[in-house]
Amino acid sequence: MSETVGPGLLLAFDTSTRSSVVAVGDAIPAALSCRQVQHRHASHLLEQIDEALAAADATLGQVAAVAVGTGPGSFSGLRVGLATAKTIAYARSLPLVGVRSADALRHAAMAAGAAGDAAVVLPAGARDHYLALAGADPELVAPGGLAEAIGERAVIAVDVEPGLVGPEATRLGVAAVEGLPAALLALARARFLAGDWDDVAELTPAYVALPRGVRSAAEELGWSPDLR
């Protein structure tokens, strides 16, 4: 869609990390919800949405658009988030805006001193990692290759063992998750106001790599690599 729209209440949430985060607001968040859920996003997200709307003294009927983090990150978490966002947007005929979770995490961490081009690192399964560089598609890094892939870049490490990335990267990762709801809302609002919305049927998560044995829709027989 390309038409310009006016401001309104946005419902934004992200399920890419071990936290489930929800924000309701316009220029600034009116209500936030952030819970450490590990991999149990499905058990918390709808309750958090109700909680945030109630805290903002709003109803779903007052929401003008839905925004969702698209990853990279937790495979099951992203499925929960995207399915929920698409269902709400479709059922209520609302604009849907997908925001890369890594971009929102980087945006949030900048308030804590992170560089604007810092690399975002997240776990991918038991041993692999996702590496998201500013302005580039995220990539999957095999065990033992993280240090070389990062190089001399500053790092924002989310849900990653401190021993792999150092205390500063870990600190920035914690700050990124804490600021993720507000950052997601801000990035989504800019696109919403510009009429830059996503197609409900076509928006997909940034999986990077699917679990072993899951077929990729992009290739006739595209199977996920097992880097472990």
C-alpha cells in the first residue's frame, strides 16, 4: 500500500528472543509488557496483549495498525508472533508492519551506547548463532566461527553466553531487550505513517535456516543445512 495515513494507536510485539515483548502506543509507548518466557511464547503473548491494552486504557477496536518483529530468532517464537499478528490484522482489516527484530534491537541498544553499525548476535538452536549486520541480511554462523564472523565490530549479544562475546556485548544485549518494545513501536510507526505496509499473506519471518527436515518454500527441495 502506498497511501499516507494519519497517526493512531499501534499494537507492536516481538517474539524473536527468549523474552516476549508487547507495546501499545503512538509516538511514545502508552503501555509495555516484557516477560522472560524462554520458548513458551504461545503461553504468554495473547495475555500480554490484553494486559498492555488494559494498561493503556484501550481496546483492540482502537488499534490502527499491528506491528511485529520478523527475526531472526527463535523459530517457534517467530511462528507464534507472525501468526498472531496476521490473524489480528486480517480479522480487523488493519495495516500490518513487519520490522526486523535485529534492527529494533540495535535501535534500542543505541540508547545504551551501542554503535549504529553494531552487529546483533542471537542464538540459533543449541550451538549455532545468528549474526545480523546493519544493512545486511542475517546469516547463520556455525559453532566456532562466531569470533571470525564478528571481527572487530562492536556487538550486541542477546541471550548469548557472556563467555562467547564479553561483558560489554552482554550489557548491550540486556539493554536491547529492555528497550525492544519501544524501539519496535518507533520503527513501525515511521513505516505506518508513510503507508509502507506489508501484505498479510506474504509477510514471512526471517528464519535464516529452517529446522532440519523442514522444506523451504523458495526451493523445490530446499532443506535446512545442519551446521552442527
